Amino acid sequence: MTEQQKYRVVKRLGDLEIREYEACVLMQVTVAGDFMRAGNMAFGPLVRFISGNNATGQKIAMTAPVIQEPINTEEHIVSFVLPAGMDPKAVPVPSDARVKMVAEPSYFAAAKKFGGGWNEQKFLSEGDQLLNAVEAAGLQPIGAIYWARFDPPWKPGFLKRNEAIIKIERPKAL
């Protein structure tokens, strides 16, 4: 089974999960293009990196999810999460200059799971629902909503797991 990004559920509020994510290492590519094309364009450089297209030829296990965060309507950051416990200092230098490493400290986030195929309208709708739930719960969002895709593109849409996520300030009740 594919390793998934580590977090613990702190609280459930209906469809909303409040999570505490562990620190992790992300490999990221920023691409220009619409929502759907961006994920496809960034996937190649990222998968080549974990397949050994790096300074040491090191292969790194694929994990889930693939994360996509819009910068604006025509620019997106797409990220792979490296396996848990990987030391940022031990990550090999990417051979492709478009691939960047980001050491992500632990953080709190609100997440809303949803299924179905991938299309921009579905992701935007789920993101709006997430933001409304976060505000209704009195939580303070940080930054932009991002999307997590857990399944390969060939998996039937009705079986796919996706999430809309936004970082939040540490809830006061914790």
C-alpha cells in the first residue's frame, strides 16, 4: 500500500476534519496552465525525480497524496510528499531545475474529503464548502485552499478519494 502523508485527526465537525500534520518534505514544481493541465504538466518532472532523476540517482517511494495549490487561475504549485521521516538534508538534488524541495514544518489544517472524478468545477465547489465550514466553525484559515488527490488517473471516478484542505491557526480548544 502507498504510504500517505502523516497526520492525526484532532476533531471532527460534520464533514470537516481538523488535523495536525507532521513535518514533512515536499518536492514541488510550479507550472503555468489551467487547473487540469497544471497537474499533468507537473507530474512528469516530479515522478522522474523520485524515479532517480537526481544527483545521486536515488529512487524514492511514491506517496499519496499529490497536492495542487493554485497561485492564480493560470499558475499552480504541484507537490509530492516524500516518505515520512526523510531528512531534508538527505534529499538528493533534483536534476531538473524546475523541481524544488520544501521542508514543511508541522501545521494544523481543516480538510473535507470527497469522491469522484477530477475537474476544476468539482474542486472549486468542494473548496468553497470547506471554507464555509471553516468560517462557520470559527477557525482562522491561513493561505489558500489546496487539493489532495490520492488515486491514479485511471481509477474510476466513483472510487477516487480527494480532499480540499486549508491550513488553519492552532484551534484554541486544544
